[in-house]
Amino acid sequence: IAHPTINESSMLYSEDGKLLGKYFNQNRSAVTYEEISPILIKSLVYTEDERFYHHMGIDVRGLFSAAKDIAKGNARGASTITQQLVKNMFRVRTEYSTGLLGLIPGVRLFTMKMKEWISAFKIECLFTKEEILTMYLNTVDFGSNAYGIKTASRTYFNTTPDKLNYEQSATLVGLLKATTTYNPRSNPKNSLRRRNVVLSNMLSHKAI
């Protein structure tokens, strides 16, 4: 956890500096926190984890709210940005054993969530909030074979992460809910509606 590995594309250049091709399992190029638009950061936090700066990886208030919604028949997620980072980076739900408890119906999910919570807490202890946001945006899947915010910015808007405006930032953050359903290329109407939800979240938090 202290030294996470982020897979990046390998790029082949000619002698005169022209890009000849890229080789990758996941099309990704990392950026620093300073290379990310503050607008994108606000869009992400106010949509995915509004108490991000006030918890240590686990949003207890969010968990209770989600439990109440589930009891009313309105299921929703309660994962923090840090927990999502754990799932993206360490594949706790797919690549690691849950032991014998994982064979018991209903217990497997609880075991995986416990792993996520413990790992999220460790990450919060080891990294700053800015570092966590940077790792998250460098690892998350934006669909269309675009992994990480640098590749997504270029793929969808032919720009760089530091130049993303409100509409572009809201569109990319909206994608995170479902990369196919809200893809601006294949489902532009859905993407527009989701983008407007993100912009509304920012408006309600007086970010715009």
C-alpha cells in the first residue's frame, strides 16, 4: 500500500521526437495533482464523496444514510473515493481470496467490504488527501479504453487535465457512475443528463 504500482503506457518515439506508437494493457499516463484542474477536483468530491476531507477512508454518516435508503427499497452505494481507489488499485473484489468465510452466502461481500475499509484507512494514514485524489484520478476507468484522467481528457475532449472546464469536468465525473451508460460518445443524451446532475451538485455546494 505504501508503494502502489500504477501501470502506464509505453511510448515509442522516433529519433526526431515523433510518437510512433503506444503499447499498453491499460491506456494510461499519470499526472501530478498540480496538473489537474481544480474544477475537476470539486466536481469529483461534491459528486462522489462530499465529506471526503472530513473522514479517514470510511464515511460512517454515509453508511448509515445508505442503510436507511436500502431499508426503504432505494439501494445506493456508500463507498468513499478512498474505497473506490482501493478497488481500482488493489482489485480486492477479484484478485484476492476471501478465505473460507467467502464461501458462505452473504458473508463474502462483508469480507470484501472489511478489506476495503481496512485498506482505505491505511491509505488515509499514509497519504495526503491530494495524493489520494491524484492516485484515484490516475487509476480510474473512464471507458473507451481511457484509463486515468490524462488519457480521458485527450480521448473525449482533446485537451489536458489542467484545462478542463466545468462542462467537461462534469461529463467525465458523470462517466464514473457507469462508463457505458453515460458515455458521451455512445450515449450522448444520458451523458448530458448525468453531466447536469454533477453541475447541480456543484451549484448546491456553491462551487459554481
